[in-house]
Amino acid sequence: MKKRNILTILLVFATILQLNAQIKDVKFNFYGIVRADIFYNSRVSQEMIDGLFYMYPLDKKLDANGEDLNARASSNFYVLTTRLGVNVEGPKLGTARTFAKIEGDFRGAGSDLFTLRIRHAYFQLNWDKSDLLVGQTWHPLFGDVFPKVLNISTGAPFQPFSRAPQVRYRHSFGGFQAIGALVWQSQFASIGPGNTRSVKYLKNSVVPEIYAGLNYRTNHWLFGAGIELLSLMPLTQTEVGSGTDAKIYKTSQRITTLSYDAYLQYTNKDWLIAAKTTLGSNLTQVCMLGGYAVKSYNPENGKETYTPYRISSTWFNAVYGKKWKPGIFAGYMKNLGTSSANTGTVYGLGTDIKQLTSIGAQITYNLPHWTFGMEYSSISAWYGKRNNSNGKIYDAHSVNNQRIVGSAMFIF
């Protein structure tokens, strides 16, 4: 009943907008995708959306007989990435053209699937050589260059993936485009104490994420690079002791990190070739591996200092054709350890992985309004022990997952 009510509201809203479009000085363009996905994994893995958003295979977990509990296959079928959106063009505001976008799907939040969720919601002011965007859309680290694959994780954890509230300004000059953005967290949040995801770490920090980048475009090429600053406040208070003897202390210790990305893309009527490399520190809010460790702990007041995990991640993607489109994807991630020695207490994702690799191939068949495709990926993770002096992983062993995805989309 709840899903029917949501769909009814959306249809009524769409009808009203279409009628008003003839009266008001506003143009509406409705669009959407009805998408069905089926997947198979040969191994238990780190994943979201009950397996649709894939990350990497989990380490061995032995039972009493020495058998690996994670050496188990799984499969499922979903339509919850079906989406509906509207692009809006409004009247001029001064000399600026005005635009807006609202887009949602049925991904839900957390483990609450099949409920309506905002993907994009923003307004935009466009001038001749610049534009200002305010609202939620792709994180600047996701950028204009990303893998064209069937998996809805879109290359994560090798590729940064997040949609986030932001204020973004872009200015074009010659073939260049400068980008600056202030970014907050919402549906995609950083990992902190207790290995829990929460927007409170950035909220307590007060300072948003700060991104600056520069692109250069020609007829077929796009080159670019950027830098991102993230400052979190993991704790606002500490507690020492227990019961009636417990003492609470105020703390304001931050962890501030810089991350960098560089990318290129070539396109013509048949080819798309793209690559990106990221040197990241504590980028768990964009679905990448890493995090941070406790550098020091004061037993008298419970206060902590922190050191970030650094990762290097690179991917390559090539797609060819128009109706039939074969493509390949390859990704490599390396754990570079922490910038300082640590106590062994770690907050993050995949911090016991030394390296991660993925190689895959896909084929799609494309018709007007329709896309059908299959994709195969082989993903390997090397797990080992942490060296607390530098955060690096040693005595590593590998586990592998074979993943198959089938997808059918009606696009309107």
C-alpha cells in the first residue's frame, strides 16, 4: 500500500506539472529508467543494497572443521534502482539562466529497501562562462570521468562514489574549467569510532569538505586533476572509568587529510577510453577503502589523536561500439599504510587488505529506449596482518570472487 501511495503521488505531481508547464514560464522534461538487475557472487562479500552495490570479497572465516564459511555463493534479482526524474528550466534570474533537477529511486536507506530516496535535488544558475550549483548531486571526486559499467557501484571502491549536498562553482576560460566546491555529508558518510558511519563527524567539525579542481577539454579529450580536504572531529567527549567512578572530558581533536585525483578520457563516435588515479586519505565517505587509526591515547582523560590510512587506487575502462558495445574494466588498489605509528585501534573499511584487484568484461545491446547487458568480473583481495608501526599489511593471502551481472533497462 505504501509503494502504491508513493507512485500515485508521483503520477499526480507529474500531471500537475505538465499542465502548469503550459501556463507558467517554466519548462519540464520528465525522464526515467525502469531497470531490472540479477547478480551472482561465488563468495560472501562486502556489499550494500543487499548485494547490488558490490565492493570486494571477504576474508576466510573458518568453522570448527576448518571450512571457510565465506566460500559460499549468493544470487538475487531486484528492480529497486528504477528511477524517475524531472529537469526544469526556469525564467532568468538577472543575467543567469536557471535550471533544477529532482531525481529519485527506490533504493531506500540503510537496510530499508524499496522506499523512495532522493538521488539528485539541486538548482543551478548558468552564465556564459560559469555556473553555480546548490543542492545534492555527484561528489566532485566522482567527477566527469567514471567507468561505464553495468555494476551500479560504478567502479567503487576503485572509483570514488557518492552523491552529497554541496555548493559548487565552475568557471570556464579557453579550454580550461576551474572547479571549487564545499561539500557536506548525507546518505554517504564517513566511518568513525566503533566503525560506524555517521554524518556527525563532519557535523561536529563544522568545516565542510573542500574541493578544488581543473579540467582541460578538446574535441575528443578531457584531462583533469583535483585536491580534496576533509576535516573530521570523531569525538566531542571521552569517558574514563565506569559506573559512579566514570569521568567525562571534553575533547575537540580533529583528523584533517588531503586527497588527490587525476584523470583522462578520450571519446569519439565509437570509442570511450578513460582512466583515473586517486591518492586518498580517509575517503570512506566516497565508498573507498581506508580510514584512520588512533595514533595516541591518554589513559588519564581518554583523549585520542589520529593518523590516516593512505590508499592508491587506479582504474582503466574502454568501451567500443554503438548498438553492440563490448567493454573492459580493470582496477588496482594498494594500501600504503598510516602516515605515523598507531596504537592498533582502527576505524575504517578494508584496512586489513594489502591490495585489491578487479578485471572484468561486459557486453551491452542498445536500442532506442532499451539496453540489455551482461558483465563478468573477477575480484581479488589480499588480506594480512597489520604492522602498527606503519599501518601496512604483511603475510598476505588472497581470496577471489567471481561476479556475474545481468541487466535490462527501459529508458524514457
